[in-house]
Amino acid sequence: MKVATVLFKNNSFVKELNNDNLDLTDSDLVLGFGARDLVSDDSIFHQLRNKFPSSQLILCSSAGEIYDNEVLDDTISLTAIKFSSTVIKAYEVNITDFKNSFEAGSSLIEKFVQENLNLVIVLSDGGKVNGSELVNGMNAIKKEKVLIIGGLAGDAANFKKTVVGLNACPTQGKIIAIGFYGQKLLVSHGSLGGWESFGLERIVTKSESNVLYEIDGKNVLDLYKSYLGKYADELPGSALLFPLSIKIEEVDEPIVRTILSIDETNQTMTFAGDVPEGSKVRFMKANFDRLIDAASDAASSCLEVSSFTPKLALLISCVGRKLILGTRIDEEVEAVSDIFGSDTILAGFYSYGEISPLKPFGECILHNQTMTITCINEMD
């Protein structure tokens, strides 16, 4: 397995890390994460296609790009991979062709022959797709041993539109999956948040999908504003500082939900994933050092899950973490780099939702506000 990374900025290729001497024109797979205006530009797409003429070229808009141990904006971070024996297959669906995101997810996984399928990386529109329903649909079809990871495309902190593309200029509504086949593929994963819960545990008493109306029979927006105090005047932006910890019946560990928007007219809050009635919730707040430590711990858990030296670590973190950490954002990527060392190439993006199991090689779930890491290599 050979890996190289290339950085596109200011309409040109400005950096390249290629210690494996990979012939970029002969790459099997190229993953590109970048600013929405860049990845959806036809002229830029043709430049990328000419750079990687024979690869499966997947492009995804982001809320920040990870290149080596840096976090960047207004670039495209490209990772080229050539496998020795692993075979990849890539498919796409459009959310507009389905009644809901569950059906889109199940239909996408149905496209794969699952014999010898080890890993699926999913990159999805982050605005039109319900991430919770998407992963439920994929879990309903996948076989037990298939690991599904990925993320929802981002759009900086704009939350206007996101785009994804498979061998074409990215557009809205697309969901893309890349399947990895072969006995020599080595994979591990980790996912952690590092948020602190505070206040009482409460019960969701009225919700619909990802829209929350009431907690403990009280209007959620009034309750939330009372917790925010001085930050209430800065909604909806300040909501990223105070996500929700949620315990869902079928999931053992609490997961984090980011608030996408508030509706003052209807007095509701919309989250980046479902918040089912009857689930138990607590408010959360950020601790900078704990967020960075969690990124380090996620990397460590990858090595504990499977003890091989990763050739590539794919990092998908949350836009909320990027906004909160601000100028310290590089520190969470550097913390991951410190765990893996110089032999592991880092690449990835900041997303509107992260897809990863909580337990080793378990069913995938939608996370918010986490650092998720997937490590890849091949046996000699």
C-alpha cells in the first residue's frame, strides 16, 4: 500500500507528501476534502481529474481540511492511495430518489457484494440527509463484520449547502460509499468527544425525528436558554458550545448531539441527529484540554483495537470542535500525530456529523462533536 497527499490552494497544487514515490496517475483511490466553492468548481475538478486520471476520485465539501498535522481553510486536501491487493468499489445514491434517509442508506449498502467486504467509507450530503436515519438504514443491510465509517459533508460555519461527488463535480444530495475488499486489509478505528456533562439528567417528552419540543414536559427552548445564561443572547451560534448528551435505548454509551438551529416561532430546537422521545439527556459544555485529550485517546484506542502501524489515519472531526478550539484547533491534530508517529500520514476534514461505531467493529452510529479516526494499512 502506498499513500501520498497533495494540497490544492490558490488554484494550484502547492504541497505534496510522497515518501512512497506513488505514481499519482496510477492511484486507485483519491479522497479530496475542501471548501465548498472549490470542490464544486468545474474548472478545478478538471485540474484534479488530470492530476489523478485513473483513480476513483471522491470529493467532499468540508468545514476545514486536515493536511498532515495542520488544519486549513479554503484548500483541498487530497489523499491518493495505491493498494497492493485490496480492491475498491464505489457507488452513489441521491437522497431525492428516496422517501427518507433510511431507504437511501439501505439502498446504498445493497449495491455491494458483501463477501470479503471489510470496510465501507461513507461521505454524505450534510444538509439534506438525516444522518441518524442514514446509519440505521446502512446497519439494517450490512453484515456483522463490515465496518462502516465516514462523515457528513460540511460548509465551513455557513450551514447553507454541502456537496459530494464521485468521479464528477460535487453536487447537493449525493451519498457516496467506497467499499474495500480483501484479506490483507488492516483496519482499526476510534471515536471520542471529551465533553463535560452538567445539570440533571432529564427525559425527552416530545420530539419528532431530530426536532426537539419538550424535555420533562417543559418547552425545550426556554429550558435551554436558562442553562445558557449570558450565552442565550448569542443563539444559535453559541449552541455549538453547549451540545446535548443523549442516552438512546439501543446504544450503551451516551452520544453527543449538536444543535443546528432554533425556531423562535415554534419554540423548537433542531439537532444534527435524531433525539427520540423517552431518551435521557444532559446538557454539556466544552473544556479545551479535555477535547484535545480526547483526540489523543481516540488515536490510542485505534492502536488498542488492532496492533498495526497505520499507513493512513483518516480523521473526521466536528465543525463544533473547530469553532470552539479556534486558534488551538491544530493541537487536536498534533495530539493524534504524537500517538501515531511520523510513519502515519494524517488526512481528513471537519464535518457536520461523524459516522463510526462506539464499540470496536460494532454498528456505526451518528456522532456529533467527536474526533473519529480510521486507520488503514495492508499486510505485506
